[in-house]
Amino acid sequence: MTQLSGDERGTYVQALFTRIAYRYDLMNRLMTGGQDVAWRRQVIELARLQPGNFLLDLGAGTGDLAREALAQQPEARVLAADFTLEMMRAGQAYGPLNWSAADALRLPFPDDTFDAVVSGFLMRNVGSVAIALQEQLRVLKPGGRLVILDTTRPRRNLLSPFIWVHMHVIIPTLGGLLSGFREAYHYLPDSTEGFLTAEQLKSYIEQTGFKNVIFKRLTLGTIAIHHAEK
């Protein structure tokens, strides 16, 4: 299923996340040993929010990044956007947020709207990385900040066999037990291995027209945070 692109990929991903919405946050904590909380904190720090800034959390899921943004800058204007209704419904249980239904390939926002656009584990799921980046560039104000948190293929090293076992055995087994939908937790590691390397994503961001593109790898090279400016 990771070979799908365009609307077919979007339909598949939407159905998958609908199935796992109410176990999504629990599985994130378990799969990452709680490290995803610190990753999201770094994302918002890199967004450099000021009072009154307008931030878009794109592919927000249950709104973790949006809530972290408000924790760091309570006077920011934060919008959480996703195209899976059940993920947004699950997120409502954690408290009030401003929500919008939005497809990352066809954002329903005017040009030059946001001071920052952030995303967590969105880009490997979109039907077109190039179009998703073009849309994020379009809705950012001049000088606005882009921050992307996502998985990336790690370089081969002595720990590679252990990483493979974690991704392809432990995650699907645990995910299947907790959600009853093992297929989703095969898709997640498969989508990581089928996604761009951190270096390739940096190149895509630069080709879209962003400047000052920087990335750093985390967690044995399996996670990357990219940030750039319009």
C-alpha cells in the first residue's frame, strides 16, 4: 500500500487513521518510549512563535503539536487541521482547540495566511510531497517558518538489525494487540522505509522555494526535523 500515490494514497491513509484514531496517541508514546513529546517540543521551539502569530498544525491528528504551541506561546492563534474526522474527534477529548478539515494537497486557506506551518508525521503519508510543500509555501507569509517532523530512513550501522526488528516485529505486534488492526502498524514502518531520506526531503524543500533549509536527525537517525523559511 505504500506504493500508492495521489488520491488513492489519500483514501487509504484516511481509512487507516480512522481505524486507529482512538489508540493513536497511546501507540505513539509506546513506540517511541515517550520521546515524541520532546520531538514536538523542539518543533514548536523552531517555529519561534510570537504573541499574535498565526500557526497551522497541518495533519494535526489529535492536536499534539497545536497544544504544545499554545503551551509555549499562549497568545498565538493556533489552528489544527486534518483530513481524518475521527482523529479530530479523538483530539477533542484533550480539550478545546480550533479545528479545520483540510487536505494537505488542497489547503482551504488564502495565500500568505500563517506565520508558521508545522507538521508531525504528515509528509510520508501525502500523495505528493512536492504539492504538499507548494501548498505550505503558498499559505505562509513572507518570512514565515516551516517545521517538519517525520521519520526518515536511517543510515546502515551496527544497530540496523535491531531497528529493523523494532519496526517490523515489535511495532506491528504491539499495535495489533492494542488496536486490533495490525495492518496499520505494518504500514507505518513500511511508509518510513519508502519515504525520502532526510537529505532528499531537504532538496525537495529547497526546490519548492524555501530558504535556509536545515535538518537534524534524532533517535539513531530514524527521525528528522527539517526547518526553513519562506
